[in-house]
Amino acid sequence: MALKHSRQRDAIYDFLKDRKDHPTAETVYMGVREQIPNISLGTVYRNLMVLKETGKIRTVEVGDGIVHFDPDTSEHNHFICTSCGRVEDIKMQSISSIKSIASEHFPGKITGYTAYFYGICEKCLVEEKAAAGE
């Protein structure tokens, strides 16, 4: 069965498609509400899940209990700031060889991986230095 066209889903995807900040459903809701004032958070969340199920976006769960949404569905890595919670893509050489390394120690078939790097983002480092009087 083909997916029915939805003005709300289009607005949600348009809001997400060029973003690099991995917004939460709440952030998407607040942004889309500017275009569609009567849209509900539930409608936004349901449509985000449809976009995920159809492969147009992916979810990123970084351990904060909040689902973040990413329009970049390619295999890539993320950085999570342990100070402010910011999630951002890391542009780096592929580490896909990690699958074969892991396969050496796993009897099943590994088909993908997720790598998260944790630390303090540039903005938080600047703020820490400013607060310390450096």
C-alpha cells in the first residue's frame, strides 16, 4: 500500500531535511507550528515515526532518554557533548572496518554499527574558559 500524501508530513520533512543539529520531536513541533499552528505534538511524533519507517530520516538515541531525529540516513558518526547535550555529525574517514573487527569475535552476522563519541563541544569549551577567566 502506498503512503498517502500529507501536508503535515511534508512540512515536518521540510523542517528537518537540511538540519544538522539532530532536533527532538519537541523542537520539530515548535518549528512546524510556525507553519501549521494547529498541529499537535502527537501528530508531529507519529509523522516522524512514519518518516523513519519509510527510510527518509533516522533516529539517534544518545543515552539521554530523548529521541533525536536525523535527516542524514547514510552511515556516519555522531559527537555528543556531555556538558550541553548537543548532538552533531562528525566528518571523518570511514571506520566501517570495525564491522569486520567485531565479526572476528562474534559468531553471527554483523550488518551495521553505530559509533558515538562523547566529550565537550567547542561552544562549551569556550564558555568554560570564559567562566574560569582564561
